[in-house]
Amino acid sequence: MASSEHTREQKARLDDAFSALYKAHLRDVYSYSYYRVGNHHDAEDLTEQTFLQAYRHFERAQRESEGRPLRPWLIRIAHNLAANYYRDRSRKPQTPIDDAGVLSAPHTTEDLVEDRDDLKRILAGVQQLPDDRREALIMRFALGMDNREIARALGRTDGATKVLIHRAIRQLEEIVKQDEGPDA
Amino acid sequence: MSEQFAEFENLLRKALAPVEPPAELEARLELNLASIVDLATEELEAWELSSMGDPRNWTRIARPVAAVTIGSAAAVGLVLVRTQRKRHKRRNEAAGAVDLAGRTLRDLAREARRVADDVF
């Protein structure tokens, strides 16, 4: 059957493309999930759900992306799933991010000793930011996304995203300063 | 951009460093995705094999048959209508019942040829 042969070939091509996407962005999705939910266990669940969801809609996303990178689309799926995660379980990331996150990040030992307190304070501050600012910072710094990619993931304009990131950094600076106290 | 701001950004970059996924997650995810791909392929093959036996697919086969049937019925109807229209003329011209039957059959054949030319 020629048409079914064609369908099978198309499907194989699609699966190969998805496999490449998965390999290229597993770390991005995991990092995003981890900084959103604050622990490895839920981050694993969220990452798994994100890729399963992405697989279901991959064909359409690829068609509609018109060659643009699919990372913002993947992160948007993770973002929506994380929102559901909090809504369903009626909880917020009250607890600080696991230390394991900082430790598993690619820091040198000297860095860790020197900056550990600062990094902890910053991570705690990130958790206090409003959702959109926190997400923008995670995308920029943990995933290295540029303004355009972040704008696509958040459904905003490039200009609005630039302002959002700037304000997020300013607010975080304030939070960290307050946390350090007047003697700092 | 102030130096202080740049320094803070640098710290932020360190604090939010990418986190490597655990190796077991990678293996589990690959396994799950591979299972889904296999399932989807099996589903496609199973569908091809069972498509003739599945009543839900009969509509695909029945459609052309129905089209031919409906088309033929419409053609027959058209022949009958056209032949019926000429019944008064035939009755007036016929010499008797046998002659009328003969003329009716000839008209039927003529109209059938015309409709066949028009439709097919």
C-alpha cells in the first residue's frame, strides 16, 4: 500500500526529529522544571510529562514553527504543566530549592566555597519573585535563552520581555540586599 | 549597565546554573518514548490488517459502491421520466396495444442511450 508506506516514512522522519529535539533539550527542560518546582523528584516527573506531551503535538508544532527553534514551545509546555502542578496540588514552592541543585551545577570547588552563601541567598530570592519574573530569569540564566526565545515561551513581545527581565533582576537585587541586612 | 549590575548578573548566572538530569531519568524517558513509538507503529500496522474487517472502515469501501448505485438509480429515474413525458404522443400515434408497447420500448431504449451519453 503506497500511501501507508509513505505514512510510515513520514512517521519515522518525525520520530528521528523528535529524538534530536529530546537529546538537544533534555537538560533545558530539566533545569527549567527543577528551578520551577524546587526538587529533583517533581522535576523528573515534570520533565517526563513535558516530553510525552510534546511528542503528542510534535507534528503540528513542527509544521507551525516554520523552521524556528522549538525550545520556546517545549518550555511553554513545561510552564503550563508546572502551573497545573501547583493548581492541582494547591501548593507553591514554599521550601527553598534543594542544595543538590546548586551542588550539581557545574561549579568549581573554589566557587562553591566563595559564593555558596551568595548563591543560596540569590536562589531564595528567586523563589520570592512573582511567577513571570522568576520564569524569565530561569529561562535567561539557567537555559541561556535570548529575549526573543523567552518572549515566545511567555507569549509576550520582545520589548516587554526585555523590561520584564530588567525589573526581575532589580527586584532580586533588592530582595538579596534586604536579606543580607544593613551590615552587609 | 553598572559594574554592580553586571556583577550581580554574573552571580545570578552561577546561582541558576543548568542542572544535569539524573542518568536514570534519561534512560527511563528514552524507554518510554521508544515504547510509545513502537505502539504507534504497531497500531498503524494493525489498522492496515484489520481495516477490511472493521465495520468503521466499511464506509470507505461502501462510498464508491454507493456512488455508483445512486448514480445508476438517478439515471434510470431520468430515463423513465423522459419516456413518461412522451406517453400521450405515443398513445395517439400507436395503432394498437402491441404497437404502443413497441413504441414505448423503443422510446425507453432511445432515452437510455441519451442519458448514458450525458451521464457516463
